[in-house]
Amino acid sequence: MKHMILGASALAVLATGAVAQEVTLGRFFGDCENAGTDTKVTVGEACIIQSIINAADAQLDGISVSTLPTDWGNYYDQIKATYAGGTPPNVHVMHRHRVPEFASIGALADLTDDLAAAGIDPSDWEAAALEAVTYNDRIVGVPMDFHANLWHVNMDLMEAAGLVENGAPVLPSSPEELLEHARAVKQTTGQDYLAADFAQFPIGVRVALALIWQQGSNIFEGDTATIDTPEARNAISAITQLFDAGLANAQLNYADSQQAFLNGEAAILVNGTWVVDFYSAEAAKDDQGLNRYFAADFPTLFDEGATWADSHMWAIPAPLKANDADTYAAALQVLAFINDHNIDWARTGHMAVRSSVLASAEYAALPHRDEYTGTADIARDTPPSVRYGAIQDVLNRELQAIWLTGKSVDAALADAEADVQDLLDR
């Protein structure tokens, strides 16, 4: 059923058969030119989200949706530039961690009082999802998922190393056991134990953060940076011991680390929920080095379970609501359509945000879903901050300096703490 909340001029458009109300949509996730409109058959983030958008364009009466894909790496720089120029997309995706940055300056429309009329029921959102899109007690977005880092596992390599029991991988429970397992994989298969993007995007940061959180610490508390700590040193040591022993390659970027895993050159890949369906599809191919695939919860190497997590959401710019009622109404219909297709987006591997979807048989039947059921319970992130992006950049720069250029841990942590403190003091 379509959500008919069109304004007067849009209703006139329908009556006269004139041009449909256009909604521009900004997103990342990559390109997919042949996604079509069947939301049940596409594979991978880029094609699944584009099939949902294409279906909205085809099925929403009197509305056309124009996708403005942008690169993930500089997405927020581009979005901020469009806001500064007065031309932001009518709808755009963003992460939970960016909400304070945008909402604190009034950039995001307050959707609270308009959701019900659009056919969106916030009471069907999980509590954490509602919290993710709430700023100063007002709803400023429609959540789409929870996503988190997993350990993606090549079961053939793990079994060869004696690290499979009862059909599941045996994962380490301490830094010492991590090194022991890694050596077993190398000795029996000749392959690396672990691959991840340690050289480009902040996947390495997220691994280190998880291990810091597992020790009950964080990188800042309130307005105080807490990076130069024993917990951070322990986390970094757990990672660098693999580099030093030749059991992981610090030089791999995102694409190269993923390809190494798909080629069968690494037993474990640290990456997010967003690739579960893609890796499952790749493992089914006859010519792929990855044959038996498992998606596991991030292991607990220290005292308490923790893995990096975030949430994707959709927002509407505040100026659109203030200045263009018809396009705003159409944009809300697009958000309602995406919300209605939460189960389709969950096919990526992301965790759904709607309680009704999470409880459905269709969700339970998704491939590999029963393998990482514990991830929701250990999902963590840093405290909310308008400086989140800049803080992440500092950590990525300094951690990469440790494992790529040989910068001392002492110097890197001291520099990181000083720079993050400067950001928190602004």
C-alpha cells in the first residue's frame, strides 16, 4: 500500500497527469547499474539498496526518485558541501555517529510529528534504533539497520588447522590464543590467519576500539581524551603481534583484504555485516578460493564482549521541510517505502531495526543469520560527539603510522591523545 500524504500541488500533478514530483536521494554503498526493481533477488549493498530505490521510483504514485550516488570515502565532505551550497539531496543516508554533527546545527528536519501520517510507526523500531535517530528528544531520521564488525571465516582453512568443532570455527579467547591459532593456520595451510583493511579506511581503528572496549576502557570520556592508556597498548599489541610474526599483512587496503579472503589467502577477514550475503554468494561459485563460509561474532580476547557497531539511517534536510511542503511530503513517502522494505535491506547481512521484521520467519531464514546472533549484545561505539569524524581520522592516521611506518606506540598514542583532546576542547 502506498503512503498518500501528497500536498495540494502534488495532488494536482496526479489529477492532470503532469510531471511527477522529483525526490533526489544521496547515498553511498557503491554503484549498481543493473539493479532492477525486484528487491528479493539482488545481491550486495549497492544492488540491494538500488533495487529498493528503483522500486520506490516505479511504485510510488506521482513521485520520481533520482539517485545521486557518491563515494563512501568522501561522502560526508560532499554532503556538507551541498548543505553549504544550499543544494542538499531531498533525502540522504547517514550514520548514527554523524547525527550530533548535523543535528546540532539544525541541518536535519524534525520528522517526529509527520511519521504517522506517512505510514511510519516508530513503535515498531527497536529501542536502540529509535535512540540512534533521536536528537534532543526529537526524531531526525528513519533508521535502516544495525551493522557491526564480524569475523568472516574460511572454514576450509580453519579445519585444516584443527580450529573447527561441531561445525563452527574455534575462535581465540585471549591475545595469546590469537597468536597460537594464527601460527597453526600458517603452519598447516601456508596462508595468513587474519586479513583486514589496515591501510585505508578505519577498519583497523574499529578492531582496536573493540579490544579497548573489551577491557572496559574508551578513547574519551566526556571532554577528556583517554587514548594513551594501558588498555590501548594491549589492544595494539594484540594486533601488531600478528604483523610482526608474518601472520597478517598490514599493507592491505579494503579491496585487497577482501580479495585475499575470497581467494582463500586468509582464514579470517574482519569486515562488517554488510558483506554477509555477498560472501555467501561468492562462496557458492565453483571458481572461488572461498568455499565454506561462516559469519562469526567478533571474539572476546579480554574481559567483556565488544565489537564496533553503527546504524544507517535516512534524513531529510531541514530547509526542505521549511520551504517546500510538496517535496517534503514526497520525501517522506520515500522514507516510508524504505522502511517498509527493511526485510529486503536485511538480506545484505545487516541487522533489521523493525521489531516485526526481527520476529519474522523470513528474517530468521536469512543465510548465516544464526551464526552471529550474539553480535547485537556486544555492539558498541564511542560516545556521541560532533567531532566523531575528525576523531576517527586522528586514530586512523596514528594507528596506521604504527603498523605502516614504524612509529612507536608511545609516540602515536601521545600524539593521538593530544589531537583528540584538542578536538574535544573546541
